[in-house]
Amino acid sequence: MSIRNVLMVVSLVLSVLIGLVVHTNSTSNTATASTSTKEKGSGKLLIGFSMDTLKEARWQVDRDSFVKRAKELGADVEVQSANSNDTQQMKDVNTLLTSGVQVLVIAAHDGKAMAKAVGLANKAGVPVIAYDRLIYDSNLDMYMSFDNEKVGELQAQYLVDHLPGGKGSIVCIYGSPADNNAKLFKKGQDKVLAPLIKRGDIKIVRADWAEDWKPENAKRIADAAITSGKFDAVLASNDGTAGGAIQALTEAKLSNVLVTGQDSELAACQRIARGAQSMSIYKPIKTLAAVAAECAVKMATGKPIVAKDVTNNGKIDVPSILENVDIVTKDNIPQTIVKTGFHSYDEVYGDLPANQRPPKP
Ligand code: BGC
């Protein structure tokens, strides 16, 4: 048995004795949660959800699905949104801890800065779930997200498959440099593109990070690329940045440029339906949010949680649940988006002339 395993078993035994939080059993790759050290009265469960932003449609869906599931399980949720500001997010976490939340769920604006917030929660005996974005170098209890490297792979592979002869020049718009996910998307994209760049088939004509994932920052990157010369595709890391890039392309009257995205936001699905955006990624965020709410309630009540994956955050191996992702294109929107109830047929196709709409699935 390795030293780490011995420590884990010891901490598991200790947790049973003194009622600590989540521990990884690395041999069976499962995680078990014991009760939070917060005083448990007979009152209602209270979960704190500290969010980076609610400005993108995606995060409103996360919030609503999380709160709905928590309510069904008898828990109240206090939600704070930091408007992409680290100081504000620290304040929000303090407010939530002061409110007496029994579990803290954090969608971090900055994966490094929020390690402090996890430390505060640790001191208060409140378990922490990193929601969708990993928080580095901290004693997290759980991490829940998607297969983010695969997102990047699917985006880049789409371009390679749709550029004539698999050749062309690409503008890369990465996400927020403070978001671990943005790095994972890039890692997946690089994995696909690196051999083709080496072979000379693909040329990256501009690559930059869109601070805070803002569409206006993505637009600036696309504007600069348009000014510098021609390109065939924009590898935008999400739908928000794709929207910014498409605005720049539209203003410059450029068509036939492939543009990727991610999140399957309604606006992006509408753009895909009318041919302005090439693809997006469907991530079952309603499921992720619901499962996160279930895990939070389990943590608050000391019930075991099974987490199939483990992610190292620079300090510990964090028990993780990582959901799968799918590609979304014009052809499969009816199946992936409409049939799953993510957006309705009328929402996606309502603005299109009847003869341009696909049959209802
Ligand atoms: C998420 C994306 C989202 C982006 C901007 C990332 O961490 O994985 O789904 O589009 O943040 O909010």
C-alpha cells in the first residue's frame, strides 16, 4: 500500500470518527461523503452556489436546474454571482459561509484565486464542490464537469473534416486564461491540429485568449485577423466568442468562414440553423446541475457519493464526475437539441422561412 493510500485510509477512518467530508478511495475509484462539520439543526438544508457570471445564457440554465433539483430534494439554495470579478467572488463566498450554508458549490471565475475561498470553507467545515471549473491547489471535496479535452478535439476535428482537402488557415480564439477549462479546450484542439500544422496542411494565422470569455474581446481578435489577411475558419472555443467572431465577419461581409462553438446556446443553435455558425457542442448541463445538487444534498446529509473519476488539482486527487459531450451541427440539431428538450423546435427554427426548416423530429 502506498503512503498516499495509507493516508487515505487513515483519513477515511478519521472521517468516520470525527465526521469530516469527502475522501477518495483510490483503489475502487469511488468517493464517499460523510457529514459536513457544520452544526446540523432540524432546520432546512441550505446550499450556497457561488457563480462567476450569469451573463451568458448557459449559466442561467445551470443555476435554474441546480435550484430546481435542490428544491425537489428539500434544500434551499442561496445563489451569488460575481460578475467575473475575483474580489466579488471572495465576498460572495464569505456571505454564503456567514449565511450558514452546509455545502458550498463554486463555479470559479479564476481557478487559482478561488483556492483561498476553498480554504475559508475548509476552516468553516463546509465541503466544497468545484462546479464545471477546477479550482487548483486546494482541498476540494469534489469536482464536476465535462470531458473538456474532448470538447476541444471535436471542435478542431470538425474544422479539419470540413476544410477543403483538410487544408486551410485558422484563427484561434481561446477562452478566459483564468479558466482551467479554456486550457483543456486548447489542449484538445492542439492535439488534433499539431500534426497537421507540422505537415503544413493547417496554418494558424492568429491565436489569442478572449479575456473573461467576452464576445466583444473575441470580436476584437477577429477584427484584427480580418485586417491582417484571409483565413478559412475561426476556432472559437464557445458560443459567446463565436457570436463575437461572427459579428466581425458579418460587418466585414465575409461569408464561407467556418466557425466553431460550444454550449448549444439558443442564439448559437439559431445561427447554426441559418448557416452562420458551423457547429457547437452539446453538454448536458441540466443533468450536470441536477447531479451536482444531488451530490450537495448527499454531502450535507452525510450520504456516500460514487465518483468514477479523479482529477489532480495540483494539491490532491479530487473525486470527479465528468459528463460526456456531443457535437451539434445543422444536420443533427433536431436529434441532439430538439428531441432532448434542450431547446424547442419553435425556439430554434421559429425565425426561419417554413421551406428552410427540417421536419419535426
Ligand atoms: C465553460 C463553457 C463556457 C465558458 C464561458 C467555460 O468554463 O466550460 O461552457 O462557455 O466557461 O462561460
